[in-house]
Amino acid sequence: MSGLSAHIVVAREHFAVDIALDVAPGETVAVMGPSGAGKSTLLQALAGLEPLTAGEISVGDRVVDRVEAPRVRTEPKNRGIVLLGQDARLFPHLTVRENVAFGPRAGGADARAARDAADEWLIRVGLPGAGDRMPRELSGGEGQRVAVARALAASPRAVLLDEPLVALDPETAGEIRRMLRDQLAGTTTIAVTHDAADAVALAERLIVIESGRVTQSGPVREVLAEPASGFVASIAGVNRVVGVARGGGWSNGELHLTSTDAASRALAATDGAPLVAVFRPQDVRVVDAATNPDACRTRITRLESTLAGIRVHTPFCQVDVSLADAAGLAPGDPLQLQVDPAGVRFVAAR
Amino acid sequence: MSAGGAQGYAPRALAVPALIGLAFLILPLAALVGRVQWSTFIADVTSEAALSALALSLGTGLVATLLCIIVGVPLALYIARSGPRLAAVLRAAVTVPLVLPPMVGGVALLYLFGRAGWLGGLGLSFSTPAVVLAQTFVALPFLVLAVEGAVRTSGVDYERTAAALGAGRWTILRRITLPLAAPGIVAGVVLCFARAIGEFGATALFAGNRPGVTQTMPLAIYTAFNGAGVSQGAAVALALLLLATAIAVLLLVRGWRPGAAR
């Protein structure tokens, strides 16, 4: 039994997407990747709006798209896959109730029953009694709630989310995120997002796509804790530095790190093996060279203001320091860093 | 739109040519109304010739508009959803009758449907159906272009959304595409009807000028001014009636705003 499984190959001039993914029934999988990595192409192909060059898509054990013989090409309306995007795309000429009732009515449901069901859906997404309003009277968050109700009322076999929260303010986005998590429980979902918080809140698994290929996948927190690429490190907000195992620790030139994590130390046991050090900018301390002769020596390239204080960029890693500690720092200054071994993890380089 | 809030930044001096343009449109109509002989107005517009011309105009105009809707809306949909190159070719083809002098259209229709024409066997020329065909020929482009613009502007995104929700093509057409294009369709139908009842040149050449059969209001007015059939006073009265009909249609459509009643 499968919720949704697909091998999608879409070739274009200068650009090719080749992605295989498998989503269990009722599971939510988050998809992240840099702009232009092929996330939108993936969703368009799944929804049937983008023809495949090769591959196959099946939803709930039914093949809806296959390039190889016997060729299958199911129209979007018969796939049972609904796409929810940034824009709620509510039908502007229909009331909220008729918007939500659209799917069931198109599927042949009795108009009155469909409208009653629509009112129930509006209650579930937190908009009781909004049925008679017109889409233009709704705020952005309310529009997304209606879009979710409309999508789920059509009893889809799979739901695709294409960054449905980016156009909303943070507070509204938080509310909609909670509502999505509650309402999508039990629905096979693929959620494309730019925000690691969305992935953690909504999904069990995370798939990372870069340049049209899957570069990393697994349980969301595991992927974020063991970034296989600079992109994943950046969304997880951690430093990822490539080096080699040396003397039970990690080394890169004259930089040397150790870890207290047992699994990490096991990885570092083989001298010379390529090794990646992962640590948070908060776990890096700026120290005095005189009292810490073994500190990493580096140089400040850039200072950046953050909510918590100042982020210091160096060729080696990023360091978070408080506003008080940042006083007197300037780009070009030498800097001695020490990373708390308790905050360092080693990951095998791929 | 707030009152006075959307004035923009057009130079104030443009008001002068704007007013001249407006006066140029309004003054001739005022002159027409000024020439109406009110003492005989009722008798003029209720004369048998006038009434039969009015009935013929409204009847043929309505049938022609209906024909335009039946073939024009599908044609507009097809053009709107074609690729840019094909759409440009089709749009040009649809525009030709629009820029063609109606007289030429009448001649062309005569060569197609006239007794010696390719479809002469149908025996349509100089009959009431010929009036309808002439009106359809000149009015169809107005409907097609207005509807095509509206359909193209509303795009395919809502249609895609509807398809993803499980709607079939006919359902999408009925519940999404046409309602979204409703303002354009209404505008197109109004233009189409107005053009149809005002049609003169093509009708005169292709359908002729037989009272009660092919003599529509414009032909009756022309005939009256030439001093045959009805009097010149009646001609002015008929012209006023045609004007009133056009304004009535406009007001009727303004009153029915698509979407507002839902």
C-alpha cells in the first residue's frame, strides 16, 4: 500500500529534474531546496500540470502518470491530488460556502448536502459562519483557511502544499500552521517550504532537493542535525565545516575540534577519513589568544546584526556573540575561537 | 475606489479637448431631439410602417445576437486558449469584418449566398434570414473580441484549481470560465446587439429594402429621408426610437451587474 510514490523526470533545456519519492499513506513529507532546485516543477508534475519526460506517478496504488508503455496520462481532475499554493485562489465569483462545496458538487454530490458539509468544514478550519461571505472580504489568513477547507472537502488522495504560509504575517502563519497540522493529520501530504520551522511542525520526513536531485532525506530532525550540504546547514542554522579525522578529533589545516558525542568520536577514530563538523553559531566562543593557545585562529570577514545580537562571519564558520561582546569587533580583525566540545557533532562526509 | 481618490495625474489642460470630444458626441443627438415634431410623434412611431420596422429590427437583432453568442463565445474561448501566434492570426481574421465597410460585407455575402453564389441554392438573399445573416456578419467580431479579451484576462489558474478539485470540462466552463468572463460577455452582447440593430450597409445590399420583410429601422429611416414611404418627421421619430432603444439596452445591462446578485 502506498500513499503516493513517484519517479519524476522532467528535462528542459539547461535544466533537468530527476526525483524519486515515496510517501506513506497519511504521512506528511516536507520538501526543501534552494530557489530553482525543481520544487515547483515537482509539484506541477505531480498535479498533472507538467508532462513527464520519463518516470511514473502513482497515488494510492493507482498509476496516474507513466511515460513508458503502457502509457498512462490521467487528467488533473481524475488524480485526486489538490495543490494549495501561496495564493488561495478562491473562485472570486462564488461565496465561501460555494467555494468549499465546489469539489463535492463537481463530483456529483447533492448541492444541499455539499453546502451543509461545507459549513462543517468551515467550522473545522476555524471560520464558523463565514459561508455567506465573498472571497474578496477575507483576510489573507482567512483565505488560506477557506482554501484548506475547499481542498480537503474534495476528499483528495493527496495534498500538495506550495509554501502556503509565506504571504502571511508570522502570527497568522503560526495559526494556519497549527490548523494545517491538525487538519492534514491522516492525509498524504507533500509540503514544499522555505522554512525549517514548517518542516518540523508539519512533517515527519524531510527531502532536500538541490539542482533537480534529492541530496538528502530522512526524519526531519535527523536531516537538520546532519546537514549533508551547505544549503541544509543554512536552513538548520548551523555551521558545517569539512575537514578530516585526526587524533580522535576533527581537523582542517591548523583548526582542530573535539566532540564529547560518542557516535561522533567513533567516526573520528580513523585518522585521515573525511569528516564534517557540525555546530551551532551559539556554541562558538571568542577567546583570548594568550590564555588559549589551542584556539582556532581566524579573521572577521563580515558582521551582521541579528535578533539576539551580532553574527560574526569568518572564513571558518559563523559565530553568534552578544552586543556587549561585539563591541570593538570590526571586519578584518583577527579572532580566536573555541567551540564547546559538547556542542560539536561529527558527520561522515559524503 | 474612494470618491475623488483616483484622479491620477493627467494634465488639467487635457480637459479642453476632452470637453470638445464630449460635445461632438452629444450635440448631434441634441440636434436630432430638437428636430422631433412632438405633435405627430406618437402617430409617427405607431404607424404601421414604423412598428413593422421596429419589430423586424428587434426580432432580427435578437436572433442575430443569439447566433453570435452560440458561435461567438466558443470561438472566443478557442482564440483565448490558443498559442500566441495562432491567436494573433485568428484575431486578425475576426477583425476583418470589423474594419471592412459594411457595404463590402454585403457584396461579399451576396456572392456567397446570392442566387449565383456558392451557397445560392439556399435562396437566402433578399429575405428576412438574409437580414439576420448580414447583422450576424457585422456584429460577430464585437462579441468575439470582447469575450476573448475577458477570457484571456481571467487566465487558466482558476480553471486549473477547479480541475484539481475534480471538475470536468463542462463544469469548469459553466461554473468558472463563463462566470469569470461574465462582464466581458455582457459587454460583448450589448455591443453585438447595438451593432446588429444599427446595421445598414450589408443589409441594404444583401437583403434589400422590402417593407415588412427586410426593411429594418435604419433602412426605414434612410427610405424616409429619401421621401418615400414614411414622412421625414417619421424618419426623425424613428431615429429617436432607435436611439432610445440603444440607451434602454445600455441601462438594462448596467442594472444587471454580474456577480452582484449572487
